[in-house]
Amino acid sequence: AGRWRSYYENISAALAGAAPPAVTPESVRRGVALLEAAFASGGSGQEIHCRI
């Protein structure tokens, strides 16, 4: 089971300016870059380097 309730409570607090977001845009960007590299590597069979 996830912690969805606390996640959405954090979003609400962040939008109200009462808390920093638990998930930052930078952490999302890094995760997406890693997933893109993994898919590219899987498709090509080659080692892919990415800077995260």
C-alpha cells in the first residue's frame, strides 16, 4: 500500500506555501532522464550514459 494520503496532503500544503513539495521538479527530471536512458539502452542493446 502506498502513502497517497500524505502525498496529497503535502501537495496541498506546498500549494498553500506551508511546506516544500516532497517531490521536486528536479527529482522528476532526473527520474525521467534515467528511464529514457534505460529504454534507449534496452532498445539498442548498448550501454547508455546519462547525467542525472
